[in-house]
Amino acid sequence: MAKNGTFWVADGSHLPDVEPHTKAKHRLVEEYIQNWIVTLCGNNIGKRKKVVIVDGFCGGGMYRDPDNGEMWSGSPIRIIRAVEKGLERVKREKSKPDYDLQAKYIFIDSDKNHLDSLKVHMIGNGLDSYLNDPEKCELIHGEFDRKLDGILLEAKKSKCSSFFLLDPFGYTDVSMRNMRDIIDLKKSEILYTFMIEFVIRFLKERDGKLKKAFETVLEAGGYYEVETQFDNTPAQQEYLKNQTLNLFRKRTNADFVYGFSLLHNQSIVKYYLIHLASSVVAQRVMKSAMWVQNNLDFLCQHHDNVYGMGHKSIYYYEDKNFPRLFDVKQTNTQACIEKLDEDLMPLIYSGEGIQFSDLELQTIQRNPATIKHYAEFVNQQREAKEIEVIRDGKNTTSKQVKPTDIILRAKYKQTKLFT
């Protein structure tokens, strides 16, 4: 049985209940994987692509949804379906009807019963063809960290893009060293479930056993140095988030790190889903997926803004019974634009212009805004005559902002400084 009480039996007959935060996580993975495939293959000038997708703690393939008593597919089945839908979109939307995607799935679990259950449910969902072809799918019994070297070797030989979903049951199951090794592949990325509860417990208890894991597995020496009593105040929650993201940036060597908060109650984060990548495009696609699944209200009185994007289980239950009277995405867009004003205008005003792509590159990890929000912000500031957009040496009024467009302070604003 897993440490959190979630388990499956070999014949697939026992289905653990799926929790709201797990649903949000599954939907985020689905959304991202589908768009990841569309981006990778749609932008590829060739006619074929190979990818490796690893689910390091895959589970038994199926849950029971307590909301309606129906079956809820686990991450392996959802990943395969998302890739299939992504490829369909590439063929249809990108006019590549003959595109050849060679996807290899590697599902790992330390409990053989979980893998046997996964087989049962893959067959029940018409995915037995994957099980019959080791070039398409491998089910591996064992501890993730002990199986990682072989997987990395395979990925290096194929020189393909790879995605690792790491959702461990314990805080010692994945080390910073494991994640560095994955990121060192260069064309790889990770979505990791980080149990921030472990850090909070350590800060409160300073237990010797916890300290060993804190320093050797998490490599967190020099981080989370809270001098006052830790009471989970909004300011301390924001501190935890910032320290966590900075820790992962430093220790994993990932160029781009962004988090998605999962809260069981009103104010305390239970997990962070942390996305690590070497590509700004990967993070752009992930942030768009996070935006779709976010149910936090950045302008509300419960300090949701300190968590970044995320999912509150209490909002999930409330919205089922008493839907909110306003569109949270609309109010969040307003909050994003205000945050972009803080982040972007100093960069625009500090020099003689900056490329739109560089604006995103330098600030993408600071705010929840998607690339659409960046473009909307530029258009709003241009309409307010605060900035100008230069394309090919000329002022442009096009609403379609391009990566190479130069964004600079409006001329009358520059003149005003000297009058």
C-alpha cells in the first residue's frame, strides 16, 4: 500500500477514490501533453518525431470518482489519450496528415500489483496494442531512482524530446540529483509533485531524520531559513513558494521553473506541481495549461494572489453547489495585466527598446500571465500611448504582436522627460 493509503490490487477490482486535487493534476497533465505534442510536431519542419514519456509513479490506472461513482482514468491512460488527440490535431490543424509520431511510454511503479492493475485497465480501455509492443510501451517494476539511469541512457541514444511525470508517494523518492540528470538531457522536462508539507513539518519540528532528507535529498541547506515561528500566514506561504521555486532553479539547473499550488483548505498549500524545463516554449505551453486549470481568484480577500496559479479543493466543492457569480478568469486577467505593468514597464522604460520575445524571456517566471496576456498588455499600453511597437524599422499598429517586434517608450513620453 502506498504511504498515502492509495493502492490497487492485481486484478484491478479495487479502485481508490480520486480526490479533487488529483483530478486537477490529471487535467493539467492532459491539457499540457496534448499541447506539447501539437507544439513539438506542428513546429517541426520534418515529417516525423520521437518522444519518450515517463510516468515514474504510475499507479494502477483507474480510480473511482466519489462525485458520481464512475471510473476515473489515471495518469498513464490519460497521457496516452492526450498524445493521440495531440497527433490528431497536428494532422488536422497543421496540415500534416501523414505525420509520423513515434511515442514511447515508460510506466514505473514499485508495487507489482499496481502494474498488473494498470494492464487490466489499459486492456479494458482498448490500449492492449501498446502493451503488446515494447517499442511503444514498457511497464517497469521497481524504484524510480534505481531505474532512472537506464531510461536516461535510452533517451540520450535516441536524442529525442522527453517528458517526466514524477508524482511520488514520499518526499525521499526523487532527489535533486535525479532531476539534474533528467534536465541534463537538454530536450527534457519534468512535472514534479513537491510535498511542501515536509518542509513545513521540518520548520516546525527540526527533527534529525527530517534534517537528513532536507539536506541530502532536497539539498535545501541555506533555504527556508525562517527565524520566527512558522504559522502558515499568507506572507509565510508566499515565502515558501518563492524559496521553493528558487531552490529548484538552483539545484536542478533548469532554466525555467514554475509552480502550480494545490490547496486542500482555504489557506495552506499541500503540494506544488513544479514544472522544470530548458525551453521557454515549454514553459509557455505549461503556463497556458495551468491557466485553464486554475481556480484561484487573484483579487479575492483570501490572499489567493500569494499562491500564483493553483487549485483549491474547497473552491471545487463550493463551485459545484454554488457557482460563483463572476468569471474568475476575467478577474484574473485583470490581475495579470496589473502584474505585467509592474514587471514589464521598467524594462521598456530602462533602455532604447526591447524585443517582445525578450520581455517574455526575462519575466515569464515572475507572473501567471500567458503569452496572450503579454500581447494584450502591449496592445493596451500602445492604445494608451505609453509605448510604441516597431517592426522592420517602422511603427506598427498591428494587433498581432511578433516575437521580433521592438517595444519602446512612446516618443512623446520621452520628450516629456526633457521639457
